[in-house]
Amino acid sequence: MNNFLDSIDVSTRNRRREAMALAIELLDKIRHAEERHMEMSPLNMQLSWDHLEAKYNIDAIISATTGLENALEPF
């Protein structure tokens, strides 16, 4: 994966904006996977550590995505 990250060109402001948009897409994909994971949890597991961790991850991803989206907005 490091080679993939090294291959992303961030030399210009436009390229950096494109890279942030890519990061947002990846975070959205991860968030959807966490949400599906939570939906698949049986009712008796919804207070388990795994379920609570997935909820925390979703909240953190939403915060990160919001921050990146705000960074993409012009002043």
C-alpha cells in the first residue's frame, strides 16, 4: 500500500484537492462497511465491544470526512 500512497502526486494545490477527494471516497467506503457490519450484528451483540467500536469508528470517520470536505471548500 505504501507504493500506492507514494504514487499519488500532491505537487500542486489542484492535485492535493484531488487527493483529499480520494481520501473522502475511501473513508465513505470504510464507513459503509462499518455500518453494514453493525447491521449484521445480532441483537444480543449490540452492546458488545465490537459493536461499540464500530459505532466509534463510524463517528470518527464522519468527523474526518466533514473536516476534509470543509478543507475543500473555498474561503
